[in-house]
Amino acid sequence: MGKDVRDMRTLDHRDVVALNFVRKDSPYIFRPHFRQGLRSHVLEVLLRSDVEREQRGFLSRGLRRFPSARPVKMLRIFRRRFSEAAQALEEIRRLRVLEAYLPPDLLAKSEEFIVDYRPDGRQQLLLCGLQEAVFGEILDPWNLPLSGAARVSADLVRHAGRFVSGAKKMILKEGLIPDIAGVGNLFATPHGRIKLVDINNVSRLPADSRIPLDDRGYPACDKSIEALARIEEHLCGASPERLAAPPYDRFLNPARMRDVRRLEEEFLESLKGGIRQPPNK
């Protein structure tokens, strides 16, 4: 019985090319990205020639240089198990909703595909995505305003406003919000744009006062609302009145935020036990 990649902590090139749906003579090298997702493996897709150049180096003005290979794409392999195609298609549908509300230049574009996966000889469904590689600096909503190379600029303020506007429309019209709470889910690019790279964890807002948890047990909905408010406050200069209006009003009251903080602490404590497989839905 072969190893199931959904249960493995990390993957390397040999693991990827051993998959039944990947060509053994692939012209690419697959290298684990320094940030691995809880819901998916994240691998850099590198040109073999670039990796060889990185390892061999080249002479320039008497000095040997070793330029880092830059990914041409990012491969995401989802950990979640799907018992039927409709479940995987629902994951993809939420991405299409996200694309309908957020400006396309503020999203890391991705092409999702469902493959037949046979880790133990039995056919199963595996969801993967081939995503745009984004370069820049992490935009941490919990550490604003920014400084250094990703300092606040007029362009960043303008694009932050576009991002917030699209996200709020999605919240109010669809009752959905992307995961912008995790550190590393948003990037500030050299051109002053915000880029959402974690595009596959979309939470549904509750109709009542309960605090929903995602399939990993994290209060992603509430934390993403809070993160969006911080971006609007610190990058867009939102007034207190705007931050007290929908969609923020029912999520950012002190009592609820204390409960969310407790659930977040419980989630972080649970991670000490290692990767947990999310349940089927």
C-alpha cells in the first residue's frame, strides 16, 4: 500500500512525480514552498534549467553567482478527502464566487482540476490547483501599518481600498468571506497591489449569533472579518463609524471577540498534535 500524500507532512519532487497522474519525465522540478498550508501541500513549480543554474552558478565579472530559481507556478494538492465529485466542485464554485467580487489583479489566479488518485490501488478523487506565483512581501493584517520595502504607498492604499470594497460586497451579497486572517495569505507586491494567495478557504457567515469553525476547527470567519476591518482602518483610514457599520457591527463587539480569541487559542493548542485530517462534508 502506497503512502497517501494527503496524510504526509511535506512532499518533495520524488513524491510528486510518483503520483499516478504526473508524468515521470516532467520538465519541471517540484520543490516544497517554505509556507505549507493546513489544507493543502504547496509546491513551487520550477524550470529544470533554472534549478541547474541555481546549483551550478555562473561567472559574472570574475565572480560566481548562484541565482535562486523562481517558480513559474505554484502547485497545490488538497488534503481534504472527497467522497463524490459534487463536494470537490463546491470547493471550485466558491472560488468562482471569489473571482466575481474581487478584482482579478488582486487575486493569485488559479486553475483547479480534479484527478483520479490511487494511493492504495482504489480510485479516489483528489483536488489540485495550479496557481500564479506571487512575489512580494507578506502583508500581515495583525501587524499594520507596514514598514520597510512594503511600506504604505499611495498605490497600496488605492488597491487596499479596491480589495476591501470587493470583499465587503461579497460578504453582504453572498454571505461569504475569504480567509485573510492567516499570516501569509495576503502579499504586498512590488507594484503596490494586495494579492490574496490563499483563495480556497472561503467561510460562510452565520445567520445567527454562533461562532462558526472551519473544517480545521479555526474561527476563520470571525478572524477574517476582524482582519478586513484592520486593513480598512490602517491602510484605508476608515472612520470609527464605518468600522461600526455592516458587515463589521455584529462581529466586532468585545464579548464575541473574547469568545473568538478563546477558540483561536484552542485551535493553536490542537496544532501541537500535528496535522489533522479534515472531515468529509
